[in-house]
Amino acid sequence: MAGVRRITGAERVAEPAPRRTSVGGGDGGPSGGRGSSGRQPGIRIGSVAGLNRRQADRLRRGELGVEDSLDLHGCTRRDAALRVAGFIGRSAARGLRCVLIVTGQGRADPLAAARGVLREGLEGWLNAPGTREKVLACVPARSRDGGGGAFYVLLRR
């Protein structure tokens, strides 16, 4: 300690503060955070980035109260994409906050590569232009509301 001396203000090196992550712990989606382009981060099913802890917990527990629902059973992939976009648009226009989208779990075929084409497509449909700016988060529903084959979607105010 004999050779140690105090650093003066002119000699100090300022380090940037560490970046804090949100409640979800994710990076906000495949496109990252808002950059200079002003784009919103992509919606990822299960991620609650951007929500406060209380709101995120209530959404995950299904306590926000589902105000409307859309059942996609029997729809083709193309038809389902159109129905999701229309449903989200109408729900946002009506001022709804939490909606339920039922995709179904898909067939239990052990040889199938994907576990339900509608379920797999939902994330992409929520990120489509015209729909993305209306959606805050999407998480799997509780078993009483459809379990793994249904999703709560939280819309912007």
C-alpha cells in the first residue's frame, strides 16, 4: 500500500452504467431493443419485457380478466393469420386490454416435426406490421383457459 496514491478527478475514467434488464429477463425479442430506427422489439411468446413485475405476474396468472377470445380450431394457416390480425385490430379499436387466442395444441403425432402449425405461427402473426404496435405481451394461458393451446395477449391502451 506504500506506493498507492489517490486518483484525482482529471485522472478518473468513467465507465458506463450496466444495462438493466426488464422483468422477463429477455432482450425484448429477435430485433433487440429500440434503436435509432425507432422500431419496437419483437413479441416473443412467454416474454413480458416492458411490463412491470405486478402486471407481468397478473398476466401470467390469468388475473387480468379476458375480455374477448378467438378460437382458431379448424382454421388453415392463412385463414388463422388473417383472423388474428383482424381480431387484434378490432379488440384494440374497442379498447380491450386482455384477450385470449386459442390455437389448440396440435396433433400428438410423435413423427410430426412441429407441434401445431397454428401455435407455431402465432408469434409471427403478432409481429406482423399493423398488429405489432397494438400488442404488449403474449404468454401461455392457464389450464382453466386452455393451457398450452391458448395464449393471453395483452394489448396497448
